[in-house]
Amino acid sequence: TFSRIQFTPDLMPADIIGTNIITETEGGKKAFQFQKGPIFGNIILADEINRATPKTQSAMLEAMQECTVTVAGTKYELPRPFFVIATQNPIEMEGTYPLPEAQLDRFFLKILVSPPDLNQLLSVMDRTTGESQSKPQSKLSAEQIISMGQLIRQVPVASHVMNYAARLTLATHPNTGASANVA
């Protein structure tokens, strides 16, 4: 399943993870029932994640690290596979907050997207106007994706390849980049 969360300055943590609501049982008694938030999906688009306050951004940390959310002392498992894609506004833009380092570490990569040129913009306009609409189709089931994730852990990796990958990773960090010999 796919969920989109539009991050805004007034977004609260409960708007993301969900909250307990009071319901009436068949016997007429009142009880709390957990109402799941949009984080309970397989693929989550966190749109303009840095427009929300740090408190709300931190609500994503447990979900992104543990694949769980905790509400009123009760832990809820998120569906597997669980994957977060986020967009971010430039930090110098008004109404943005820097993302905590602990949250940035949860993302596998960052892609800077430059504005489209004229031909790219015309292509986007051509694909998004008119009556015909393309609809994405599933290529893999959740079970197949989980199975592939388990299979990849069984692939042997030579020590010199792991060493190169580690040095390459260190070379991308500002404080260690010059000292990490990648060649």
C-alpha cells in the first residue's frame, strides 16, 4: 500500500502515527480504539519532510528505525516491507527546519533534483494533461520483496569488496573524505 504524508508546520505526531479515539462498544461502554495513521503503509511518501517541527519529524524516527510505532505504551508493528521516500525543501527556504542527524541517517541516499529543462517540462505536461492516465501496475508482491531481502543476505561478498565499499562510504563523509583512500 502507498501513503502520502504532507508535512506542514501544524502537523502533529499523532497525525502521522495515529491515535487512540474513544468509541462506544455494543454494550454502551466507552473504550479506546487505536486509529492507525498514514505511516501504516508499505511505501510512504513524506512530502516536504523538513516543513514540520522537529517534534513531528522525530515521530518518524521509531517507524524508520524499528518498523514500529508506540502509542500510549502499546507498540504496533508496521507492515512489511516498509519503505520511506521523502522530499525536502531547501533549508534556506522560509518555514523549514533542519532534519535531525539521527533521522538523516535513516535514509539510504539523497538525490538533488535540478529544475527541468524546456523539453523535460513539455514531456511532463504532455503526460499529465488530457484524458488518458497511465496507472502503475504491481510487478512484485510484498512477499516476493521480503524474500528477495532475505536472499540478498545470503550472497557472499569478498573481503576486498567490503573493504572498498567501506572506504568509499568513508570518502563521502566531509570529516573523513580526504583521509579515506579509495583508489
